[in-house]
Amino acid sequence: MDGLSFYGLLVAAVLFVITLIMIPVQYRYIQSMEEEREKKKQKHGEVYDKMPVGEEFLHLNAQINPLFLPANLIAYLIFKAKHKQK
């Protein structure tokens, strides 16, 4: 195995582990944001519009960070599948 394919496999393995670790974290984050939205009885966009700038920046980073994007997508799909049944 040459060096390039070894490092490619290493990077893929690290991204896979990061995704596995972040799925439950992102799921709980999505769940808490949904609970906050329901508690305040606001529409989805209104919650983000009324966030302080620092919190909005953290939310944006958690949602669109390329390292967390696969985990966020999987967690969102799991969340929607679980709450669609209810």
C-alpha cells in the first residue's frame, strides 16, 4: 500500500469516527432546539432571529461545519423519522 492511499484511508477513518461520535450530540442539539421552539411557541425562523449574536454564531458553526455536516444530516433524518411516527 502506497503512502497516499494509506493517508486517504486514515482521513476517511477519522471522518467516520467523528461522524459516529457527533450523531448523538447533533441529535440532542436538534431535539433541544425543537423543544425551545415549542416552549416559546415560535416558528422555526423566529427562534434564530431572536437569538443573541454569539449564540447564533455558535448555532451556525454547529450546523454547517464540514466535519459535522454528515452527522448533522444523519441526526436530522433520525429525528424526523422518530417524530413523524408520533
